[in-house]
Amino acid sequence: MLAQESPAPSGSMRKRVSLLIGDRRGAVVALSACSILSAFTEAAMLALVAQVAATLVTGAKHLSTHIGPFHVHSSLGTLIAIAFGFALARVVLQIPLSRLPARISADVQAALRTRLFDAFSRASWEVQSQDREGQLQETMTSQVMQATGGAQQATILINSMFMFLVLMASALALNALAAVIVGFTSVLLFGLLRPLRARGVKSARGLSKAQVSYAGGVAEAIRVAEETQVFGVTGAQRTRIEGFVAASQILYFRTQVLSRLVSNLYQSVIYLLMVAGLAGLYYLAGPGHAGSLGGVILVLTRAGTAGQLVQGAYQGLAQAMPFIERTQEVERRYRESRPLEGEVALPAVRTVSFENVDFSYNEGRPVLSEITFQVSGGEVIGIIGPSGAGKSSLVQLLLQLRVPDKGRYLVNGVPVGEFSRDDWHRQVSYVPQEPRLLHATVAENIRFFRDIPDEDVERAARLASIHEDIVSWQEGYDTLVGPRADAVSGGQQQRLCLARALAARPEVLVLDEPTSALDPHSEALIGESLKALKSELTLFIIAHRMSTLDMCDRVMVIVDGRLVAFDTKALLQRENPYYRNASQLAAGSAEHRG
């Protein structure tokens, strides 16, 4: 499934909600019990209040009548006290009836967000890289909020459903005919309103997809904000984002209208039925049974209100299902891509080798073909080739971000998948072409969420030739930097990323064109840092500038996804046309600059 596609609906609503609620079934049972007790106390209170009110009109001080199956013979004062007790009990029950749904919803929201990011953080890079910009943020914010709304609607549905059933049972005891008519009408209306609910779900599914597109568009607009200003296309960007907003607005309007329409139509029809029923009951029973008539009408009116809540909650839950489906499907997709965990401890790296490795992003379109090489520990290996030759793909394979389609990737003669991931991450590090800093202090950027002592942070900064710059800043290692901070230049950002890569004392370091966008001074500093590391670890350096290869022991030449040459610079200069041409172009450029 592509990252931008809306997940196909699968699984019943009951199964989806059960998965959403998770291990909170105890709270759901408690909510159900409180709902039943609350409904019983309300029905009893309404029946008593109606009888007492009718008796007060006559001026009598005692009441002797039947309320459903019960014969009541008591003073009005006693009945009022009993009704007050029921009302007080209902007040007390509102505390758990308020806390339990809130606790369930809050727990569901926290669990969804925790599970989603946990699944994302453990997912393969192959799946992570397929996500559109802003997709994870949108899923963890708006989509989760909507899914949490589904959990809220589920708690309302539980509460109102038990309320409706208990009140209908009470009305049945008071007047069977009236209760049967209202109950039958409620079920009939539930069925008749089904097409409206289906349209609401369809609109909600479209809204879920539109919101992901909107978030992706906003994230992309933020990323290219500088270019947008330079090229003077802010108007076009606004128009594009307004298009996303308008698409979401239309679908949100539809879902809201349909949600309210279903609930309001149900309530209106029930009230019409109440008025007609009151007239019929009055005609059949006569004015002498005003108390019992009043009790039936009060209970049925409250049952109608509960029925409206059932309709509204069910509609709300149905319209939340696309968001619940999306969050659950996104989590499932991440979890299914989780790389296998090896158990073998990774020893000192003596050799790194590929054996006939093939790789492609799309079937039938190979990016790398029959890549075979062996590198000894401590070697410095350069990797060159034209744009699109497969150099960055080779880096991702080296870092175990992707898995070869064919062939074997071995370290010390052992398939890399057998080694512990924790060991791998400690001993293999990476400096990307584009530096990426956290909005945090210099020290926190070098540590990068790892438990690294201060002395190792400073050691890494010295190795990366950035320590002197850091201590010259007013806050030193506590200086706040970030992706767009003015405090650090591009070269300083790249050296901070090099320090980050060196902080855990790795044995293998992969650098993806580390000096391609740097000025000569920054390039020289990076070069000095790399030369100082030459005897300490194995280096793989993707290079666009031939000067970067000066420190390399051997150089790989990648052309059209194939390793066409792998040897010393001197031999490549004599025997490889691509290397020789690249060297001549670099020399010509240097003379021209001179």
C-alpha cells in the first residue's frame, strides 16, 4: 500500500472499536454498570414525581395506586423523600459517568500516539521513506484526535444505549402499548436513517484522506519556504494550500451536516410520536389516570432523548471509523516492516564485503547490479560516479537501511542480519550530505538521544575540528542551535554532524558527499578531521570533489549501477576512463579558479 493512499476499510466496527479500546474493558464494564444504575434511578424518580404531581393537584395527602407491577400505598411526604433519594443517587452516579469516559478517551489518545510513534521508530527505512511529508504528524495529531472522538462516541453509545433499554423496560412496565410503539418506531428509524449514515461515513473517509494531503502540502511549503520567497511564488503556494483547505472544508461540512441531521430527524419524529401517543393514551385511559399517563410520557420522553443520543453516537462512531482505520492501518504497516533483530554480538570489524548484490526500488528497474567487493578494517574507501549511478543506494545498503534483493552483505564473513542491531548502531555511523540539526543545545545535538558522557562529546567535537568554534560562542556547548539557527554556518553544521557520528566511537563511518556544499575553508577543516581519523576506523566516503579522494586508499567507481572499477587512485588514473576524465575536469577547474 502506498503511503499516500487511504487505507481500505477492513474488519467490522466492533472489531475496530475493540482494538481501539484495548485493555480498558474493565472501565467499559464499570461504565455500563453505572449507566444501568443511573437509568433505573431516573426511571423510578420520574414515575414517582409524575404520580406525586398528579396527586397534589387533587389535594390528597396519600397515594394508593399501581406503578407498573408495584402497588404503592404511602403518604406524599414519604414518596417525595424516596424520589429525592433516587435523584441524589443519580447525582452521585454522574461522577463515575463523567470520569470513566474521560479516562477511556484520554488513555486511548495517549496509547494511539505512543503506539504509532513506537511502530514508526521501529519500522524499516524503506517504509519510513515512503511516507509523504507531514503524514506522520497529521496521523498522530488530527487523525488520532478524530479516532479519539470515536472512542468518546463509543462511551456515549454505551451510556445512552443502556439508558434507552432501561427506560424502555420501565415504560413497558408502566404501559406496554406505548412502549412497544416507541420501541418499534426507534428501530424503524434506525434502519431508515442508514443511508444517511453511509453517506456520512463516505464523507468522513474522504475527509481523512484530504487532511493527510493538506498536512503534506503544508510540510512541503515549510520546507521550500526559502525558495518560495526567492522565486516569488508565494501567491501560487497560497493558492495551492487554499485548495487543500477548501477540499477539507467541503468534506468537513458534509460530515457535520449528516451527523446532526440523523440525530435531529430522529428526535423530531420521536417527539411527534410522543404528542400523538399522549392524545391516544388520554383518550383510552381517561383523565382519571393522569399520574400514570404523566409517568409514561416522562419516561418515554427521556427514552426518546436517550434514543437520540444512541443515534447520534452511532453516527459519530461510524464517521470516526475512517480515522480509526487509518491510524490502525498505518501502525500495522509500520510494524510489519520492522527489520529482523540479530542476536550475534558484533566484534571488531575486520572485513566488509558484498557478494553479487542486486538492489532495486521497483521491480524490473535495477539500481545496483552484481556489486562485489571486500574492504579491510581501517581502509579509507572513496566512492565516485555520475549522478544517478546508485552511490546513495549503496550507502543505504551499507548502513542496513535497505536490504539487497539478491546477493549477500557480510561483515567478517557473517551476514549482517545476524548481528545485534544495538551493536550495529554503536559501531557503524553516518554523516549525511545535508546536515540535520535538532532544535537543542550543541551538546544535545552531538549526543543525539544517546547516553554519551561530556568528555566523549568534547572528544568528538575536537576530532571534527569544531571544538574551538563552540567554546568561542557565549554559551559554549549549551548554545542553542537548530535547523535554521543563525548561530552556525553550513560548514559548522556539517562538522557538528561529523562530531555526532564520532561521539559513540564507531568502527565504521560512512560519509555521503560531506564537503559538496562547503566553502574551501570548511572543506579543508573537514578534510583535516577525516585524515586524523584515518588510522582509527574504516571510512566509506562518497565524493563529488576529487580532492576528497586524496586520503583514500582505494576508490570504487560506480556507473549505471555497476561497480566498474575498484583500485588505487594511481591505477584508476591509468586504466579507468571515468576516473581519468573526472580527474582532468577537477584539475581544469582548479586551474581556472587559480
